[in-house]
Amino acid sequence: MLVLLTMVGLVIDGGLAYLVKARLNAAVDSAALAGARAVTTGNTQTEQIASAQGAAADFFNANIPSNYLLSNPKLLSTKVTFNQGQATIDVRAEAPMPVSVMQVVGFSSLTPVAYAQTVRRDLDMALVVDTSGSLKNQAAAVRASAKSFLNKFNVTQDRVGLVHFSSGVENDFAINTSARGFNRAGMLKKIDSYVFDGGTSSFEGMLNARDQLNSIPTNNRSTLRVIVFFSDGEPSSFGSYITFTHNNCLYKAGAIDKAYAGLYDLNTSTLTPLDSTNCNVQRNGALVTRSLPAWYNGRNDWWNQNDASKREFPIVTNSPRVVTADISTQTLYQRNIERAARNLAEAAAAKARDDDIFVFTLGMGAALKEAGDHDSSTGEMILKCMANVADAPSNCYNPAKPNGMYCYAATEADLMPCFTRLASAILRITK
């Protein structure tokens, strides 16, 4: 009879303990994940630990109610450990419960226990913001959304660089190359000062973001590297050294723009014309030039603008869009600048993926659904190519390379939810 009662007790009380244990495991798993998400909140490690512990407790309590199957669930500890840019969340819990039949063999209670650990990977990220003139009426929404996005990351553990572009590009805050963390307060203030003017030098924005991430020494790079790129339009300009027929002079590197026939300062995002003395001559609205360079040379040294070691991005090419060197007429100028700007933006993103960098893109507005004047692809197609998502055009999608994410905001009201989706996706892959 004693053996029989013991077996019955194991079935009844052991079965209930198994159910409690399963629910307890789920509760500590959700608590650890919640803690890893919440550890980004706060300006100091003390604040971040408190945020993680509070979130873990909330999710634990939500996932296993008090007195569940007569048990008494307890969250024993939530330990947060920082190591370089990595945060480890350890959660322990128990759920003591009474027994019924097993009392006859001397047991008064059972205590299921559970443990979970979540490791939040370190992150290096560059945020690239379009400040072209077409966004002037949505400036407030762009500023608010970009600032909200930055607030979702860990100010002491994550590394973040900030870049904005229009006809040229500016590195607002260079990413830290050794220490962890980023100057969030300074970045928020800088975003508030953005001026929305000029064209869309997407390539320069993407190139500068990649350069920032690659400026970190290899042995000090984070395990997750990301570029987040926002724009509302098609790429329309890029930097270049240009030779003009007038006085046969070489003009220094500047942003050459499809929409604004001229050269503009590559190192400022606003539409700032370069000194036109002797070189920047126009005839009937078209630049009087010999040709476009065969390769992108905007980063080359002034005295050695044809340095072969820096020929990373072809301008004159047959693929993916045909670009010729001739920009002697208005039609040729606009066609070749448009196609080259598009090719270069996609190429810069592809090179970033070659460096194991994830590219996340966000596009806003109906103009992204329209084809170019001299190219059938839309701005949205280009952003999908840059992100390397599965529904990108087949000629640019590469499943063997890091797959990012693209989010489309039809209106400014959709902008902040899109930024939130990207942030959630990035934080999800840090775990």
C-alpha cells in the first residue's frame, strides 16, 4: 500500500510540480528578455540596472500569477553584469508548493526552481539622417523620430555615430573607436539644429557611416555592427573631382547634384556653392566640363585624385545602370548623375555588408514609389537593395550577405512607428 501511495503521489504531486515548473521557466525566460530590452534605459549603469530589474519583475509577475496551482512563485534575483559593451541578465526564481498524497512518505512540499540568462550583445551603430530640402515640411517629425530612436539604446554600452546629409554630408558625432557609449545629449541637441535644404547625396551618407564603423580597430569592434539609413527620396548627388574646359582647371572635390547644376561643398549638408572662380562655368544651364571621372574620387587626396588604391566605386559603368562619362549637355548631365548616384548608393551598402555590417533603411513619402527621370527603379527599390531584404529587386538581393530591414512610412505620422520597428529589430538581434 505504501509503495502504491508513493506512486500515486508521484503522479499527482509530481504532475502538478511539472506544470508549475514549465510555467516558471516561461516566466523567467520572459523576465530575462525584458531585462535585456530595458537595460538600454538610463544614463548611468545604476539607472540601467534598476530599469532591467524593474522590467524583469513586471514580466515575471505577468507570466506566472500568485498561487498558480497552489504554488508561491518568487523572483529570487535579477543580476545585471556589464562586460565591455555586453550586458548579461541572470534571473532566478522558485515556486514552493504543498503536496497532497506524498505527505504519507514524509514530504511536506516541493520547490520547483528555474534559471534563465540573456546576453545582450554589444553594438556599434551609425545613424544616417536625410536633411534634404524635400523634408522641410516634415522637419519636426524627422527630428522627433530620430531623437526617439536614439533614446532606445544604451548610452554607456552601445557605440553610436551620427551623420546627416543632403547635397553634402556632415559627420555630427564620430563613433567612439575604443571606449563604449555615445554622447546622446549632444546628438539630441544636434538633431534639433538640423537645416533641411538641398539635394540627396545618399552615397556620401552611407559611405561616411561605413567609414565610421570601420574606423574602430578590428580587435575592438562590437559583435553587431549596424547602419540605420533614413531618406525620403532617390539618390541625386555624389562627391567628385571635376575637370572643367574653362582654363583646363581641376576643380576640388564637391557634391555634384542632378537637380542643382553645379558643385557644392561636400563637407556641409546644406546647399553651399563652392568658389566659382575660373572653374564652375555654365552654358545654357549645363556645366561646361569634360567628363565624369571613371571612379569615385571624392575621398582621394587633392594632389593625387586618381590614386588607384582608392578605386573602390566605379562611376562610368555598364552595371547595374549604364553611366557614361559625358555630362556636356543638360540631358546627359542629369541622366548620368542620376544613374551614377543610384549605383553608388547601392554599392556603398553592398560594401558595408561585405564588412559584415547590417544595413537597415527607412523611407518616407509617396515620392519613393515613383520611378526616376532616367531610370525605371523607384527610390523604394533602392532602399530595399541597400537593406538587402528578400523583396528587393532580384538583381541586387544577396541572401548570403547580412539581411537588414526596410520600413516604409507613408506619411510623417508613420515615421516614429517605423523608427521604433527598426530599433526593436536591432535590439532583438543583439540577444
